[in-house]
Amino acid sequence: MDSKESSETDLQHIWVKVQQKLKITSRRIGSAIPYIAVDHRYDDIGSTHLTWWTNGFWAGLLWQMYHATQDQQYLEVARIIEKKLDAALAQEDQLDHDVGFMWLNAAVTDYKTTNDPEAKARGLKAAQILAGRYQPSGRYLLAWNGVDKKGQVIVDCFMNLPLLYWASETFNQPEFAQIATNHAYTATKALVRADGSVNHIAVFEPQTGELLKTLGGQGYGEGSAWSRGQAWGIYGLALAYRNTNDSYFLNQAKLVANAFIANVALSGYVSHIDFRAPEEPVYWDTTATAIAICGLLELSQYLPTDQQQLYHASALKMFWALTERFCDFNPADDELLTGGSAKYHRASDREVPIIYGDTFYIEALLRLLALDLTIY
Ligand code: GLY
């Protein structure tokens, strides 16, 4: 058996374990909307904070499971969550640019899977909210709300742009795509550094659109390299290439991917929270690794064969490092991926199971098995 066959057999073995676990945990978690697990039980952040940016990821995970297994149980729970989120969609002032993450996962994916007209309408409403955040002065989408967040653009937003491209194509409204593309150019120039590391936040002067400064955001500090931001960069820039066909984005995606691979090679192919934090203490962020795997696999498919190997082989190394060191396949525990970190400077947000870690780990596995559903 050569190493490729062996690896595919091993992936199938993990897929069986994931199915066995999710069959049980999806019943136990049900239509709660999980965020962080404590003592092996996910919370239900949906009951206290329905507009929170992560509230689509459980539905997205369930849609991936439905797509790969055709088990109706997953569809039914995902639909309940989608309907629950209607009360969030009605609170536009409480929502931000992450309507992309929320309704790509919770509604657009339903529409792509089942053609459901209500899901399509939810996707359009979310796209209109996102497009309404466009700032023509600087040609960008405003990330967050509040006077202290004026002019702020963040790397994560690359992942929200597919909502606009979807709406543009589905409703034949090219202005959605134009906004997304304008933002992608602005964000790439402001956020991607020459060495392939990425700033989390760029701040523009709201009236003139002039770039004022960059901020450290959820990473260690200004000038550091927050690993999840780097991972959003790989995946988001590859998606920007897919949607624009401009090789500028492909080259930028490669640059960011190369930097990510070089950094995780120093730590056993799992990411620290920040690649430029002090050596001690070591804090892991497995969510960044899971997202980066998906991004590397997205990227590799746009490259000539002789360039694919670096990205595909690195994605596999990262996948197995997560699987062997950080996965919990015990159905008695809710979480699948341990060791996620929401931000560097808050202890309760470090090295905990976070729902989007599970979602992107499953997407990574299904991508490697060619069983995945396209959410972004
Ligand atoms: N989008 C916010 C984060 O990645 O934590």
C-alpha cells in the first residue's frame, strides 16, 4: 500500500469515528446554538446572545454532515437553527459584517442544498445588510458597530464576501459583487504585509478613506501575526481569486499560505495563537489550523500540478497533527476539536473547544475525502 492509499484509508477511519460521534452529539446538543464547551458540554449562546457572530457554525456543520451522509436528522436540526436566527436577522442594528458567516452557514447552504425559497430570502436579506456596510470613501465594508470602531476593516471579512458574490449571481445584481471586489482589493493592500504575515485590523479615516494605522486585534499586539487572522487570509484570498479570477489574489494567497506553513512547521504543524507572541507561555489555537487546512485545500486546486504538492501535503500534515493531538472522538463529550482560542489576551478564551473549530475540522476532513459541501 503506498502512502496515498494508506492516508485515504486512515481518513475513512476518522470519518467513521466522526459519524459515530456526531450521530450522538447532534442529538444531545440538538437545536441549542453552541459556542464554547466547558466540562465537555457546549453552552447555548443562542439563548442569551442570538446575534453573536458564531451562531451559524453549528448549522453549517450539520449541513456538511447532511450533505455527506444524507441523514435527515442533520437537516432537521439545521432548519430549526435557521428559523431561530430569524429573530437575529430582524435586529439589523445588532448585526455586523459577520452576517456573512452567519447566513452563509445557516441559510444559503440550505438554499444551495434544497432550493428552499425561505432560505434564499434570508440569504438576500443578509446580503443587503452586509452591502449596507459599504463605505465608498475608502471602498471597504465596515467590520463592526460603534463610534470607537469607525473606519475599521478586519481580515476575517474576506470570508463574508462569498455572501455578496452569491447574491450577485442568484439575484442578477452585479453591484453586490462590485462591492465585494472593491473591499477585497482595499483589504488586501491594507492588511497583507510584504512577508506574508497579516494584520488583523486596519483603520481608515472615515471621511477621506485614507489608511491611518493597523491594530493587533485578537492577536498578541500591534505588528504581531494572529494565526486565525493568517488562516482567514489564506482561505479568504483563495476565495477572492475564485470570485474575481485576478491572479493578484492567488499570489497573495500563496504568500500568506507560505508564511503560515513556515510557522506551523516550527510547532508540529499546529498553530500557536500568534506566530509572533513570546516563546513562553505556549498557547495553541487549533481553530486557526483547521481553517488554514481548508484554505490550503481551496488554494491548491487553483494551482498548476507542480505547485499543488506543497499546499496539499502541508494541509495533510496539519490535519493529522490536529487529529492525533487535539481531537476528542468520545461521543460522551460534546466537542470534537479541543485547544481552540478565541483571542490571546483573555484566559477564558484560550485553549477551549470552540464550535467553529469543529465546523472547519469537519470541512477539512470532508474536503480531503472529496465529500464536502461548498459553504463559502
Ligand atoms: N471573526 C472573529 C474571529 O475569528 O475570532
